[in-house]
Amino acid sequence: MSIRISGGRLKGRLIGSPQAAKGVRPTTERVKLAIFSIIGDNSVHDTNVLDLYSCTGALGIEAVSRGASFVDMVEKNFKNYKLINDNVKKLKIQNSVKVYKSTVKDFLNLTDRRYGLIFVDPPFDLNEWEKVLLNIDERKILLKEGVLIAEHPNSVCLENNYGDLKMQDQRKYGDSIISFFGVCNG
């Protein structure tokens, strides 16, 4: 199965996807289009992006295609890590991407980078929301003017606030909910 890049300079290009596995469901093209339409080009262009639980790298690659300055991708599964690296090489975007084979927790605890756009899209059977979102807030990983986008199943109800991270919007697409967070000013 292949995933199509939906916008930007790489629009229409295909990247590889892992074979079907329990809990793995790459973000659909419809949802990707909706996310990038909602946040707009200004939220992506010349922005550092963090793609947590990257799986295929589709969200991070989409951000590069739409003008992101740089994307850090975090994936702990070796096969998916290798797949992301293969996708990045195939598209010749190695200068715009760094892929980390790491757990999200370890990466967040070690990074000193700040991001204008963060994607949090774990496997649906993984429920680490509170820990991950509070860690991002406490370490001030999301810039004040930044956007954090969380894709989660309908069965997971995220809180309106995680420290200074405040939910700004929420949209439903099939069995997924996309929640948009920003940093509230005190």
C-alpha cells in the first residue's frame, strides 16, 4: 500500500506504508488534507516541525512538501524507522528531515528544540496522552504561537487543557478525532 502526498512541492508523490498491523492506521489522505487546510500555510512554512509516533513519516513529509524548515520524526519500531528513512531518501529530502529511533518519552526528555508545529499521532491502542501532552507543556517544546495536532480515536476524550496547552478546536473524521492545541497566555 502506498500513501500519496496531498499538497506542496511533492504533491502526488507516493511513499511506502507498513503492512497492516494491529493498531497501525496511517492518517488518511482526507484527514491530512483537512489538517493542513485548517492550520493553513503560515503554520507550516519556515517552521520547525515535530512528528511523534511517525509510523510512515507521512505527516512530517507532508509538512516538508508544504514548506517546513525542518522536521524531526520520532519512531520506536525499527521496521517503521527504516521505512521512514527509505521514504525520505526516495523523495530526496534528507537535508530537511532527521529521523530518531526512540520512544516518544525518551525523545521529549532529551530534546532542547522548540517547534512551531507538533503532530501527535500514536497507534490507537496506545493511551499515553496525559503523559505526552504534559511533558510537551512542562518542557515548553511547543512555541507560544505554535500548533499541536493530536489524532486520536473517538473513544479517547482529551482534556481541554494540559498545563498551558489549551484545546482550540476539534474535528471528527470517521473513527478519528483531530484535536488542535495552542499555548494559552497564562
